[in-house]
Amino acid sequence: MTTPRVAVRSVPKVGAPRQSPICYLVSMTINARDPFFPFHALGLCGNPFRALTDEEWADVAVLRESLVAALASDSHVQILGPAGSGKTTALLGMADRLARDGLRVAYEYIPEGRHRFTTRLADLDAFALDEAQRLDRWQRWRLLRRLRRSGRSLRLLVATHEDLTPLFARHNQPLRTTYADRLTEADLAAILDRRLRRFAIGGEAAIAFAPDATRWLHLSFGSDLRRLTHFLYEVFARLTTPGAITATDLQRMSHLLRRGVDS
């Protein structure tokens, strides 16, 4: 799963899941499902597991019950988990939910090698900070001081590899933790369905994952959504016929990919 590289942005107010602009244009053409364009035969305007733009990340996010509960609380929120477990997608989804509720929200990604945030916090209701563990000691103090001075008018959402509970406790700031790597089979089914619908021509794809396929993916990849997405990108690059994708189909494709053989 490719991480958005936008440094700072305001979170757009978007519904879920909208058709991409390209899919909408394709659906308006006379030959929307051109049999000579492989993805059209699948009811898709393109590979649904390609790299996404930052706005698309927010649009395909599925907020699990733990994330919804965290948003409903009055606490700051940290999304904790290893690389590839979907922290960025969850963070953008939560920020988008707050923006659709009318709040002023900004998102900032801290790239590797940088240790400070640059977003102006004075005019915000919520700040979504990605890779927060990269902040140095001074920047962490600066951020928590700003939270204290806000009088609870500023809410912080962070995605992090490091548990920041002790930091928030030292500054008497309430923090609620959710774990990105506790993905259930039902969660995965919702994520896959949302991704397909985002790229469907006319809002409905001609292809879907059979229940045994979702089960196989969950058993094979667990919560590593980045590796799963890379695999499914290769799968969809080779699909030619619509219908339900089964576990047998995925096992066959996995075998071919390991051998470096095109289907």
C-alpha cells in the first residue's frame, strides 16, 4: 500500500465511496464497457488496487467499529500498528469524517529523515499527524504544549509505530488507542468491496471476491494490507473475465507469480 506523500493538506469533504472522475467519464461514453479494454470487461475503469491519490485514500477508507468509537469519544486518538497495516488509510478516513461534520481539519505526513511538523494549528479543530513517532523530543513537547493551551478545542489524531501513551499521560492529555493490525475477515471483506465500488463503471463492478477468496487472503496476508494490495494489483492486471474470484483462483495466481510466470 503506497503511502500518500502529500506533506500538508486540508481534508476534503467527500462522500463514500464516490466514483473516480475517470470512471464517471467512462460511464458517460456510449461504449462504456469496451471489450477491447480489459478492465471495462470487468466493469472497472482501471486497476482498483493501483496506487491512490491522497483524496482517494480518504474515499476508500473503511472505519472499523473501534475507530468510530474512538472518534465518538472526547479523547485524542492514536492509531498504532506496524508498517503496511493501514494506519494512514484509517487516519485519513477519520480526518475525512470530522471534515464532513464541518470541522476544520488538516493532515500532515512526516517523511523519513524529518523530525518536525509544519502545519499551523491555530485555526484548526483537528490535526491528523501521520508517522508521529518521527517527531523529536522538542517537537513532541511543542505539540503537546499546543494541545494543553488549546483548552481541548484542538483534537489530535496520530498514526504511529510507537505507543505514545506515556507522552500524553505526562502532559495530562486523554488518549484513546486503536490497533490497525487487528483486522478481521469481515473488515477485509468491507475493504475489498469498497475498493471495487470506487473503481466500478456505473457504481457496480462485474467482478467480486467469493467468501472463500476473502478467507484465503485474510489467512495469507493477515493485517499486512500493503503486501495484500501489491498482490491484488498483480492479480487484477491479469484478469480477463468477469465473475467471482475464488480462493482457487488466488492460489493459482500466487503460484504463477512466485514462479515469475504470466497467466
